[in-house]
Amino acid sequence: MGERLAERGVEVDQMISSPATRAKTTAEAVAEEIGYPWEEIVVDERLYHGEVFELLQVIQGLEDYVHHVMLFGHNPGLTELTNYLSPYYIDNVPTCGVVELRYDTDTWACPGEVEPTEVHFDYPKKRDT
């Protein structure tokens, strides 16, 4: 998935990971592929067993100078967060699945208040059609 993100030219200002080994390892692998310094990955306990509103607090607490962020966490929290923020229903965000939500706003206070302007969903077994 890191290769796919790199091919798309995805930009990241901040990566935030659960403290779980698998989440941190995934974050580090993606960081390497997209050229993000892995030592700058922020570890946040709230992503470990975070429910929707706890994860939303992480997002809404971001500094507004951060424009592109990636979260590395766990289900069911990330799938539930995706469905809360997106106008589309996703049954399950699989392991290494990537949901990209874009907003036309200058503040992180908006996710959850307004719908994203773009939604992209990719995962390892997805086939291009």
C-alpha cells in the first residue's frame, strides 16, 4: 500500500500511529515508501482501542498548519470513523486498507461537521477495474 501511495504522490505532514507493534510497523513501512521520516511518527494511545469520538478528538485536535495526516490504528474504530465521516458506507476497512478523505477547509475542527469533498478507498486485494 505504501508503494501505491507513493505512486499517487500522496503528501503527508503528520503520521499518527497506535502504540501496537503491527500499527507502528505498518506506519514505518509506509513512511519509508513515501519519504516521510519514520522517527517523526507520533504515537498516540487513543488510536489503540479508540472509538469514533475518541478518534475524532485526535483529528480535531490537530494543529491547522498540518494539512495532510495519516492515522494508523485498528478496527472496529477506523471503519466506524470512516462511516461517520464519509457519505459512503464501507463494510470493513481491511488490514492495510487506506481511506482518504479530503476536505475543503482550513481547520481540523470541521471533520464530522461537514462532508468530505473527495473519498478514496483502496486496499491490498483491490483490483483496478
